[in-house]
Amino acid sequence: MGENVKQFEKEFAEYIGVKHAVSVGNGTDALIIALKALGIGHGDEVITTPFSFFATSEAISYVGAKPVFVDVERESYNLDPEKIEQAITENTKAILPVHIFGRSCKIDRILEIAKKHNLYVVEDAAQAAGCEYKGKKIGSFGDLACFSFFPTKNLGCYGDGGMITTNNPKLEKVVRALRAHGSGENGQHAYNILNNIEEEVEKDEGDNTVYNPKKYYNYLIGQNSRLDEIQAAILRVKLKHLDSWNEKRIEISEKYTDSIKNHGIRCPLKANGKEMIYHLYVLEADDREKAINILREKGISTGVYYPVPLNMQKVYIGSENFENPLKVADFLSKRTFAIPLFPELTVEEISYIIETMQEV
Ligand SMILES: *Cc1c(COP(=O)(O)O)cnc(C)c1O
């Protein structure tokens, strides 16, 4: 947590268009810390999507709350806002939408519902660094938003990394405290905020390189979730290229969509501007097994995102009402798969992939 971490937090906040960005160890920690900062735990319910990476619902379960799964939209694969209200109970504390595959969800509608029912919104923006909704960056809408810098993401470091963004200065203090054992000046600030105490907090001038007694005063049960200085240094360089890489992803993806003409395959819906930044290029095949096997024979790798909806994961089966399949998520989980997509794909590789997709 040296100079590069401090600078990267500033640069990332500026890029997203929020007041605060707090770096953490990875995207899963970002979700866990965000939920903890909102005081979400045992007895609480959080509404989320069944069509995501496991960390989304895992974080909810990890803090002791119950994930309540609401089905996704057929075309966007994102949480269906029109199905949220029927899932709200007196225990609901938050909505946790994901911008899946880099496509912004209908976040304005979700914020409206949250406001009406007095719920928090935590965005899972792990796949959506640089994505926009109606001209505003994803990560600037919710009470808190969570990013991952795992190497496969659109903005990836060389190991694990994550970030939480917010415009709320109190939540920022609590998040800062939770990521580092609830200690020191941030810990004291957070403690006072959470307990409605008004008192001057002595400025911590401690330098991390010398003995700093404040570091050993703990005010909250937090965790160790730091972004390494070397990852921050790499991310500072890569952030400058993110927009152009996302543009390249959009360009290649739209070429795929325009060129792949195959009645057994459905390409993803095109979007306006940066409302879809194609973290992955995910299409649907009626016979996915066959499609994947043919592509493998031709030397083209694929990935299945996601084969098991979160509500159908083994760990949740058997616990209250989780095993009822949600229709759209269930349908998608049997058909979707991704073909290669990254900004450095060559013209020859793109043509080869398109030609092969016609034969599938
Ligand atoms: C990658 C990812 C995460 C978790 O991020 P890590 O950095 O791997 O912990 C959470 N949610 C979604 C949607 C993701 O894609």
C-alpha cells in the first residue's frame, strides 16, 4: 500500500467518475467487504442474479446473508428488473446486480426499485471495467461497486487485485478500515461512523516504513485484503490503454456478430457505444456439445460461461427453496459458450474463427 496504490486509487476513481476508490486484494474480497460495510449479515437477504460467476452469491453467503435469486433477461443475460419487486421481503437489504460479460444491466431501473424499497445497491462490476450506461461509467451508480483485476478481466493485473468504488465518504472510511484489520486512523473513523460518535480523530502521520503505533490499535473486525504495490504499478500503466482495448473488443465482437451466419448459433445482441464492452464473446448454440467439439478439432478454444446457474449449485441445493430452476438462467446455462476474444487477435485469426463458426 505504497505510492503506486495511492496514485492508482486516485486515477481509477477519476476514470470511473466517483469520489473514492479503495483497492483490495481481489474481486471476491471487494464484494465481501462491500456487503460488510453496509452491515449486511445474518438474517438479511440480498437479491442477485443466478447467471454469474460463483463469487457473486458466495460473498452474500459468506457474510451470513441469504442470496435470493431472481431470473435474468433473455437477451441481455442480466438481472431482470421487472422480476425484482416480487422477491422483496422485510428481510431484503440490498440488490446486487452483475454487469455480465461486460454488458451494463438496467441499473437506472434497479436504482429506482431500490430507492422505493429503501434498499442498498452493490454493483458487481468485475467484468465491466470501462463499461458505460447512458454515458456514465459502470461503478458510479450503486452505493458501492466492486471490480476485479484478475488477469482474465478487461483490466487485469499480473496476479490478484480488486477495487471498491463509492461516492459516499462514510462508506469509503468503513471500507478502508475493513480491508486492513480495522486498525489505525481509518479504523477509528469507521468505528465512530458506525457508532454515531462525534469526536476528533487524530491524524495518522505514520509512515509505513517506520514503526507506526496507531497501526496496532484495532477498532473493527476486518481482514487482510491489500492490493500489492507491484500490481498497482502495472495497473497504472494498463489503465491508460483500457479504453482502446475495449474499443478493439467491441470492433472484433461486432465483426463476429455481422459475419457469423449460422441458424444453429445465436450471436449476442449489439449495444450502443460502450454499454457492452465484451469481457467475453458469448453466443448460444442449440447443440453446444457439438459446436465445442468441432471448434476444438479446429484448434479453437471455447469456454462455457456458466454451466450451472448459481441457485442450482451443489452447495445451495437442499437449502430453502434454492432448487427451483429459474427458467431463463436454466435455458442459457445449457446453451451458452464463449469463443476467443482479446484485443490482440490478428485479422487472420478472426477470419479463421468466423469461417469455422460457419461450418459448426
Ligand atoms: C471475476 C469475478 C469475480 C471475482 O473476482 P476475483 O478477483 O476473481 O475474486 C466476482 N464477480 C464476477 C462477476 C467475476 O467475473
